[in-house]
Amino acid sequence: MVTPIIVSDLPVTNPDGSMSINFTATYESYEFRDAIVGTPEYINGLTADEINTIEIDRFNNWYAIVTAVE
């Protein structure tokens, strides 16, 4: 597991009423962009630590795929 540098945007409300927290995670030359999407209750109920854990887990899952050796 690597620890990327993460930059998160503030939550935004999407046209369908859901909410998103967009983020970018970087490690060395790798850059991953994603968003945590859910109901307002879900997004507003997340703690800063929970958000950080989700972001790191998603980055590491992606990183494992793009750096896998066949």
C-alpha cells in the first residue's frame, strides 16, 4: 500500500440530487481522479477520516491494477 497525496474538493450537489466529493490522488508519476458519490445523507455523514480512507483505498486498488506485472 502506498500513501498518495490527495487533494479533495468540497462536496457539490449534482443535478440528480446526489452529492459528489471529487478528488485527485498522486504518487510519483501516477495521477488518479475519482469522486465519492452518494445521497446527501451519506456524503454529509462521512467523517474526514472515512473520506480519506475511501480515497486512499480507491487509489491503491487502481494503482495495483496499473502497476501489475503480467
